[in-house]
Amino acid sequence: MESIFHEKQEGSLCAQHCLNNLLQGEYFSPVELSSIAHQLDEEERMRMAEGGVTSEDYRTFLQQPSGNMDDSGFFSIQVISNALKVWGLELILFNSPEYQRLRIDPINERSFICNYKEHWFTVRKLGKQWFNLNSLLTGPELISDTYLALFLAQLQQEGYSIFVVKGDLPDCEADQLLQMIRVQQMHRPKLIGEELAQLKEQRVHKTDLERVLEANDGSGMLDEDEEDLQRALALSRQEIDMEDEEADLRRAIQLSMQGSSRNISQDIPQTSGTNLTSEELRKRREAYFENHNSEVDEGKFSSADILLIQQQKQQQQKQQQQQGDLSGQSSHPCERPTTSSGALGSDLGDAMGEEDMLQAAVTMSLETVRNDLKTEGKK
């Protein structure tokens, strides 16, 4: 198909395209066809002048435009016929009585020229196959032998004038090549206007699709950016919450430690350099437990702390009972028993043991607070 010469439509030069597609080459130009048209106009003027240059018919003829060409590029059948005479070719009307009497099968002809409303195109046999070389098509259209007669009949019904080209056409490469091979056409060519409209529609569709894709990409990027921002804000809030929890935990521990140190310093006074009697130590221990009992009532300790303090209180009551028994057995109630350094050290050791137990209770309370804060942070 690539070897077939096919001129596509330009302006109104369909007569030029028809002749060149018929001859399979750039044999004629608009200038050459215009020269033939002017020559025909001059011959017609000379024939009209034979009746008298002063006659009414002659003056009317001169005022009329040329019937062989116009400014758009149209050329008459006379111009085409005279152009083909240069190559020894002749045009015969297909549906004329003279040609119909010959009863020639269209398949046995070599080519046809078709005209309808100032449009010309060629149907030619190349090798052993027929082709529609209409310049309005995007390429040659293959016509089967069985369809050729129907195609010509359809053109006649549509108002086309069909001319049979008689004579030997010049040799061409496509004719020689198609003598040896036959071609197949998978898709029929479209009209140039249809192709342009389809290409324009495809461009518009492509442009719309590109705009949609760009919009989707932009929104996708915005969505990704927004998601990243939300994740960053969530992480920041989580870090702030963790920092706040850690700060609260540190403050709670610090306050608890300060409160414990104050209680210990208040409950157990400095004893360095002072010898306390057992009675004084007993009174201070009673004041210590009374102080912690008031704290228990106010809810300053947990259940574990309360249990520990109660055990300590029971232990104190037992010790007081034992001391009362010892005083009852004494023969001299007015004598004050002396307290040895070993006994004082034992009482101080008991007091310090209670302080250690209190510190352990405070530590347990702080650990409980810390675990509760961690649990709330995970939630």
C-alpha cells in the first residue's frame, strides 16, 4: 500500500489530485491546469466571435466568468479531458448508450474518473486489484472485484457522473509491484474530515484526562501531606503527654519524699548527745502513732500503709502492757528504773525500724501511683 501514490485533498484542487492519482505521480500542477483552462476559454471566445463581435451573445459571453476554472481551484471536465489527451488517454461516459452497447464488464477496464458537485476522484486497477484513490480519504481503499460493479452502481444512484478512461496508462511502481503480490486491508481508510474530528476529540479527551490525573495527583499529594501532618501532630501530642506524665510523676515522688522526711524529722527528734529515759521514749512513740492515726483518718495513706501502721500500733500496745507488768512487780514503786545504754539502743532500734517500715510504705504508695500513671498513658 505504501507504494501507491495518493494525493490528499488541498483546497479545491480535486481535479489535480484526480489526474495525479490516476497517472500515479505529480504530473500536473494548478498552473498547468490553469493554462489549459485559459486555452479552452480562448477557443470558446473565438467560436463566439464568429457570430459577430457586436452581437448580443458575444457581449454576454464576455461578461460571464470562465466555465473551465474558478478562483477556488475547480477545473471542468474539458480541462481534465484535454490534460489526459497529452498522454493519449480518452474519457467515455460510463452510462452513455455507446458504451452500454459494448457491454464491457467493469472489471476488464483499467480506470474510472468520477465527478459529483465539482468533486473529482479516481478508481484505478493496480496490478490485479482495484483501489479507490479518492483524495478525501486518508489513504487508498481496496475494492474487491465482486464489489466494484456494486460500488459504481451506488455512485450512479448518488448522482455521480462516471467516465471510463481509455488508453494505456503510464507505467508505475505500484502497478509493477502489485502484479506480483496481492495486498490485504484490515481497516478501511476514513474520510479526512472524520479523521481530523476524531483526532481533535482524542486530543480533547487526552487533555481532559491529563487535567483529571493532575488534579488527582495534586489531591493525593495534599492528602499525603495532610496525613503526614496529622501523624506528626499526634506524635507531638503523645510526646507532650508523656513528658507531662513524667513531670507529674517526678513532682509526686518529690512531694512524697519531702512529706516523709518532714514526718520522720518531726516524729523522731535528734537524740545525739541526749539520753532519753524509757518513759520519754514511750511518750514520743505515742505522739508519733497518734500523728499517723490522724493522717490515716484524713486519707493520706493507702490501704497497705494503714495495715502497716495498725500492726505497728498493736506492737506498741503489747510493749506498753509488758512495761506495766514489770512496774507492778517492782518493790519500790517510787524508784525510777534506770535505763542502760543497751536498752536505749534497743528502743532507738525499734523506733528506727518503724521509720524504715514507714518509708517502705511510702515507697509502695509511690510505686502504685507510678503504675497508675503508666496505665493511663497507654490508654
